[in-house]
Amino acid sequence: MHIRIERDAFVDALGPVQSVVEVKKALPILSHVLLDATPEGLSLFGTDLDVGLRKQVAAEVFTPGAITLSAKKLYEVVKELPSAPIELQADQDLQVAISCQRSNFRLKGLSREEFPSLPNLHGDGELLLDAKLFRDMLRKTLFAVSSDQTRYALTGVLLQAHSTGLNMVATDGHRLALVRLPRPETSGTAVIEALIPKKAMVEAVKIARDEVGDVRIRLSDNQLILQQDTTTLVARLIDGQFPNYDQVVPTFTPNHIDISKDALHGALRRTSAIMGERTTPTEFDFQAGRVLISCVNMDLGEAHEEVEISYTGEGVKIGFNARYILEFLSAVDSETITLHLTDPLSPTIFRSAGDERYSCVIMPMRI
């Protein structure tokens, strides 16, 4: 293999690929990135066996070929090189000479035969979504994914696309984030239901961050295939039963409370400063026209805030994990938030005012 490639393009392609590679894997080959040079250009692929990422980048290919190199070390070397063409040339001893102006390196590689076989990238049907829409759906759900590996089915995001609707939902058992949209007319006809690992969706956010073009989603052999332009993400789906989330979302809530997003965010940030390492419930005392927000820490002290609200019902006191509300607030852009509340022991729905397409259901804490 012998190629010439622009340093900036190489760094831009190598960065995302090396981020999915697991450095501490028992198999050394899984800490490597596969470089595959063909007459069409250079392909980079990295995987941890659960998530894989392939980037295609333009390169001048003198001699086609393939080799694997340490993803971390290759990235560390290339990103420090000047913005100029880089030449990479592999020899028969699986060593790659890297040269750029007056800089020269030699990295030891491994044979491509040791690298995991590339997955099938031809799935059944195709869901086509605007990149900005897809990223926004992920931003509004990812924070609710569980990190508890004993609850395997909750460690991912559920994506559903049926004839008329498009849903994305995540839950950790204490809160649930749900985006429910009409299906875009340009999305195709593929019916999809997939439980996707959080790591894959974090990488998907990076893929869709440019907000330009469409994201193509397919399923194949219990894998998700996500493509945008020259990037392909492959993820092994979670084999588990996601809970019936419709049973979690309250259908009737007698109390509706409107509150400024910025005012609520500021009050919670300030009262949270008094929290210790243990999760302490934050008390919300809803009264006509105002809410009193309090946090008491027996070791550190207490904090109290008063925020104006639009509410004329009877007084209600309820406790919440403030972090859950803050993460919801960071995912919405509206100026006003509406709380749909039943009683101190029932889940509360948090929404942008006047918008039922996005809901965050939060379980209360005893106070």
C-alpha cells in the first residue's frame, strides 16, 4: 500500500473512527484501524465488535493494499503533523512509513487478515431522515438511557418507524424521554423497530452534527446501518424487550403549570449547589402564582428559591431529582415549560409549552 493524502482530510476522517475503537480490548487487533486503499480512495474502519465506523476519504493511491495500525497512535501522530500532504507506504514486514515535509515516522502494523470481517452493509428497506431532525431526536432522548448493565434492555434508544409515525424513546426506570412525530413524507416506506446501544447513538450524533443532507437507516442481520455521505455506522442491536412506554405516560393530569425555562433552570442550578454526593430530593411547593423550590442537606445546609408560575389550582408539594429536570431543560429550546401533574406520588410530564411531540416523564421522590 502506498498513498498520498491531505493531512486535514486524514485527521477529520481518522478522529471519529478511532473514537469507537476500544484501546483496552483483550484482542490487540481491536485497538487497530483498518486502512484499505483502492483506486477509488482510502477507507478507514474501526470497531469494538458492537459498534463499527467506516469513513471514506479522497486519496491519491499509487499502490492499492490494506493494513491495520494502532488507531490511537496513528491519530496522535497525524494530528501533530503540519497541514500538508502525507505519504503512507507499507512494506512486506507490515511496517508503515509516514512522511510529511520534514517529519518521518514508522509504525508497526498487523495483517488485515487478523481484523474482523466487515459487516454486510446492504440492509432491508431504508428510512431516510433529515440529519438535523435525527440529531434533535437523539438530543432529546439520549440523556434518559440507563447506565445499569443489569437492565440491558434499557441501555439503548428505541427507534420506531411505522406507516404514519416516527418515535424515539429512552428510559432508565426513573424517567422516560419520548419523541413522537408524524412520519416525514420523504422518509420512505421502511418499517423499523430497533433497540440501539447508547454508544452507537452518541456516534450518530457526531455524524449528523453538520445538519446537512439526509441520514439513511437500514437493518440487516440484527445490525443497524446508518449512512450519511462518506460515513457508515454499524451497530449490533440490543437483544431485549423494551417496556411498553405508553403505559408509563399519564393520560390524564388535572394540574397544568407553566414556568419560564430560564427561571427554572437558574433556580435548580443554584439549589443543586447545596447537594452532596448522595441524591437528595428537591422539593417543589406549587402554589397559586408561584413555586417554592427547596433543597436540604443535613451536612451542608439548605437552599430556597421562589419562581413565578402560571397556576391557579390547589397547592401541591412534590419531590424530584433536580438533575433529571436539568437534563430535560438542556434538551429543549422553548422559553416556557409546562408541567402536567397529578399528585405527589404519580409521574409528572414535562413538555415545551404547547408541544406534545416531546415528553419527559419523571417519577417523583419521597420528601
